[in-house]
Amino acid sequence: MEDMFKKIDELLEKPCYVIDFLPQRVPNTSSGHFFDVEYYLLNSKKRHEMKNKYVNIILKLMCYYRTSILWNGWKHHPKPADIEASISEIMENHSGTLNILFPDEDVLLVFEWDCLNFTVYNLTENMKEIVEKVALSEGFFCWKGTD
């Protein structure tokens, strides 16, 4: 079990990609309304629609890759209902982090309640193609994060 936490710490140091509802990072100098939109999507009834998209992305990736999650302890080969329950709880409580490990690919996907995205660490070229397609299928984009 301790090895799993060590693995997460190692992967969090790797380059990351972002799976986001926006096609690229909003510049700090933007005169847009990003924070108003973010607040609205996280706190209005729209959060249920967003939650479904998050769950769908994870479930679709689970079809291709062996998965373990860190949510109330480690669950190896989580059931789809475990994914739905964890994302629902995070969104309803307005707090929490779900770590999804794809051990065969050595990739970590992180979902945190206060972000409208996933962060994917150590995304392999092999997995990147599938992640991009899955994200797009839910109206999301995959782009390189800042290191």
C-alpha cells in the first residue's frame, strides 16, 4: 500500500496534461469571465451535467486500461458505481480529490472538486491518443499543462 502512495508522489512530479472543457488555458490577462463561469458550473444545477461528463470520461478510460483508485482507501479494479459515487460525493461536498492510477501505463489522473478539469500526469503517447478521443467524446479537450 505504501508503494502506491510513493507511486502517486513520483507521478505528480512528471509532466502533465489537462482534460478541460476549454480548448486551452485562459490567460491571466484575459478580460473574460472565467471565474464567474467556473463558479456557475460548479455550484448551479449544471454541476450534475458536468459530473456525468467526468464520470463518463473515467468509465471510458477504464474500458481500455486496468484501473485503481484512491478514494476512502485503495480500490483495485473499481466498479463503475465506485467511480460515480466518488465523483458525486466530491461534487456534493464541494471538496475532495480522486486519484485514478492506470498502473500498466504508469499514468495518474487526478480529479479535484474545485477545478473543471482533470490533470493527467506522465501521459504516454500510447494512451494520449485514446485520452484525446475520449475527452472529445464528452465535449472536453486535452492539452499540455505547464510544467
